[in-house]
Amino acid sequence: MPKPKQPDGRERRVLDRPLEVRELATGANGRTVRGYAAVFDTQTDIGGCWVETIAPGAFTATLRSADVLALYSHQTDRVLGRTGAGTMRLAEDERGLAVEIDLPDTTDGRDLAVLIARGDVKGMSFGFIARRQVWDETVEPVRRTLEEVELLEVTITAFPQYPETEIGLRSLEHARAERREHDRAGGSARLARKAATDHAARRLY
């Protein structure tokens, strides 16, 4: 039987609390906004399907190499910054994924500076691909721990979307299929060992 194929797809998560704007100040590069796109060790209900947490260090590998975009409302034609250009800075700390974006001198950048200061825009999310994860089906609801993710984008949005579940559900099915395959292989190995033991015992008599 072929091994179940590992699902590989984009997911999005919204910080389940208002964007924590710690500062909105005028600096050398214009208006800068700071906050968190994700927090560690915080349980989030994903569409009633499972509870999810992000493990500390989940972003470590991707931050070493990824060129991540900062977008407005997940729209790739509305770029606010980019790590490769130095206009967005990402870092892990003890709390989560800290974000700092130098807003551009564009219509979106200027409008966002005002809207964030007023509290009208306060949602932040991130797009990712799960690279290492653990599912625990011994509890209800099922728990998923994201141990390593590939970060694709960070978004500031006025309309935080409900967490998507399709890719995650496919990942859960993949984990279940692998567990069934492992159990079958283990059962076959146990039967083979028992048969060998029985055969050896018969030879003794």
C-alpha cells in the first residue's frame, strides 16, 4: 500500500484578540507599527474542529531564510513591507512572533496609520505551511501543535477571517492514515514473530 501523501498547502491564522499596537510613531522611515502576528502556547479553537497551539520556536527556521511579505488584507498587490527589503522586521520572543512594519508613503500606508491609531483596523494574521506538527486525538477536542511552520506572509486587516480548516483537516486525515499504517505494520510484525516462535517451539518437540 502506498504511503499517504503529506498534505502541502497554505493556511491562515488570525490572532484571536485585537492587534496589540504597542507603538505607532513617526521615525526616520515614516510611520512604524508594531504588534504580534501570533502568540505561543495559546489555545485557539479552529472552526470547532480542533484546538491549536503554536509552540515556541515554530518560526525559528523560516525566519533565517524566508523573504516574507507584509500585506493589507492578504492582497499581494497591496504590499506594506518586506523582510528582504528591511521594511518589515520579524522576531521570535518569549511571547510570540513580533512584527514591526515601516508603513510606506502610499495611500494604503497613510490610511492604515490613521485607521490603526483610531482603532478601526486592529486585526493581524499570517499565512503559513505547516512543516512539523503533532496531533493528539486522546483528548476532546483534538489538539494540534504547530512545531515548525514556513511563514509566507503577514497581513494587517480590518476583517479577520474565520480560521480555515480544509488543509488542517487533510493533515489530520494524513496523520490518522499514517497511524493506521503503522499499527498494521506493527500487527504484521507481531504475527510474524509469533509464527516464528511457534515454529521454533514445534521443532523442539
